[in-house]
Amino acid sequence: MPMLNVRIDERTAERLERLSTKNRRKKSSYIKEMLELYLEDFEDGISALERLNEKNAKYLNLDEVKGKIL
């Protein structure tokens, strides 16, 4: 498994340490979980922006959306 080293500020390190200690989980498990969630959200955001920037994109107003789903 690839390994990655990062530097974090003191406050973030303290927060991560408290969370890890309180829940008896490794800090690395929290970091992996948070990265996965963040990356998924970030990728979704990028995909949405790409769709918004498509030249032939069709946009629906609220009434059109309601008409299609109701």
C-alpha cells in the first residue's frame, strides 16, 4: 500500500490526537476515511462544474424538474 507523509498544523494534530484517543482508533484510520470522503465530494464537485461548463448543456427550471419527476 502506498504511503504518504503530510505536515499538519498543531491545532489539527491536537484535534486528531483527541479523536483518536477518545475512540481508540488509529489516527491513520481517521485520515484515510476523511480523505476518501473528501475526495469523493471533491470529484463530484469537479464533475458538476464540468457539466455546467458544457457548451450544449440544457438546464431545467424548477417547474420543468417537477414535471419530470411527478
